Amino acid sequence: MGNRERVLASLSHRQPDNVPYEISFTQAAHAKMVEFYGDPHFASKLGNCLTWLGCEPAGSWKEVEPDIWGDQFGVEWDRSVDKDIGNVRNQLVTSGNLADYRFPDPDDPSRYARYRGVLEQKEDRFVLVNFGFTLFERAWTLVGMENLLMAMIDDKRFVHELLDRILEFNLGVIENACRFDIDAMIFGDDWGMQTGLIMGPRTWHEFIEPRIRQMYGLVRSKGKLVFIHCCGKVDRVFPELIECGVDVFNPFQPEVMDVFDVKRRYGRQLSFFGGVSVQRTLPHGTVAEVKEETKRLLEVVGRDGGYIAAPSHAIPADAKPENVAALVETLQSQ
């Protein structure tokens, strides 16, 4: 099988010849692995099975001050410590100015300018569009996390209006992206912490579920698959995610859920992407433990398809290079 065929087979809950896999890195971890391998191009030789496209407009990120980056919405991210994402330092939207805030243009053709060239050389590529910070995350970046959570209790009208504005923008991006011959869209929206839903299940059902149902339903109506990246312990809403049209759940964190039990309970309706511990095994385990954990995931979670093997997030800076190399070797030697 080729890589795309492996992914499609697995996501159809059929057993591929080898379990498809994907390994990504934070900037600091990538630099450590370049030094470890002595090869600045090592990442291109991993055998990853996914090809990623973005959906941000050209020039959407600008360094407005040293280590301060502004995004397409005007949110400013302090990357003096975290070079990959950063921390929001400004507040753009309040209940008093929401009506005047202008969202970016989802129809901006520069968002999709790379698609045609990549897809013309699609060949053995499973292509997915990465659409991060899609609803809850976009809302808190605009108004502040504490402000949003408090408003979900004492200013619900404002939150509904804000999320509807975000939803309108999102549906426009989805419509445009799905006109191309992509395979899937992956939505990033972290609702979880280590112990459960940040906003609690009742609030999630009120504010989040109706809108993701529209977003995911639109993708499915275009014949594409739906991936969701959502960190934290959110397995209690897996039944609702399945109903909303999710095909693949990521990052599948073993620190917050029993990944083998989750596969047993939901594996006929949902596929999983992730599973290798980035909080415990890769930074603190041994080479033998990395190999053992990875092999068990391939054999148990990967049985009968429904799995893309991967670390449970982009590999962090504190992962031991020898452990990362053991992960790569185990995945490549299937």
C-alpha cells in the first residue's frame, strides 16, 4: 500500500498493511533532532503519511515587536518563551465593541493559493487542511480566557453573538477549502484540561456543540473527512462528537484517558490519531519503554484499522532524542 491508501484503509476501519503514522515537532525539539541525526533534512525522511495545507491568508503573521507576533485577527502573541504558539497579550473584543469588530475575509484567495499546486502532485498523499483556533479557542483569544468563561455564565447573549460571528467566518473558510480535492479538514479547538472539560459539559453542550455540528456537517456534505484536535480529557463527549460527524480524534492523550478502553468502546465509529505519551514516555521513559508502548499501540489500537500512530502532540523540547529515534525506528520498521 501507499501512504494515502494506508490512511484511507485505516479510517475506513480496515486493516492496512502497516499502520499509518505522523510525527511532528516543536521548533526546539526539531533543532535537537537535527543535531542528534546530524541531518537538517531528517524530517523529510520520516515516512509521514499526511500532507498538510493551511488556510490563513498570505502575510497573516507579522512581527509587530521583537518576539511579538500579530495574527490575521489582530491578536498579539508573545513568543519570547514559547516560540511555536506563544501567549496572548491583548484583548480585542468586548460586549461593547463586538458589532464593530471586523472579521478577516474567508474569501481571500491567498488563503488557498497553494492548494492547486500541491493537489496537482497529490499522487500518494492524504491531504488535509489544518484549521486551528476554530471556535472556543478563537473566542478566548479575542476576549480573554477568564472573560469568556465568566461571560458563559453571566453574559450569555454576548457569547452566543460572538460564537455566531466566528461560525459565520468558519463556514466561509470551509466552503472555500472544500472546493478543492482535499481528503479532510482538521479543526483545532482545545476544550479540555487534564481532568475534564474546561467549561463543563452543560456549557459545552449549550455553546460549542450546536456550532461544531454545523461546521463538521458542512465538511461531511462535501465528501471530506473530519478530524478534530482537542487536548485534554474530553472523552465524555465522544458520543456527541460522533453524532456531529467527527471521523478522527486527536491527540488521544494516554495521560488523561485509557486509550485502549477508548478504542474498545468507540473504535467502530471513531478513528484515533496520536497516543504515544509526550508527557511521560518520550521525556522520562527509556528507549525500551518507548518501543514497548509504540508496539502495543500499533498492535492493539491499530488492529482492524481506525488508527494513525503519532505522538500525542508535537514532540516537545524535553523529549529525549534517543527516545524520539526509538519511536521513529519502531514506526518505520513495521
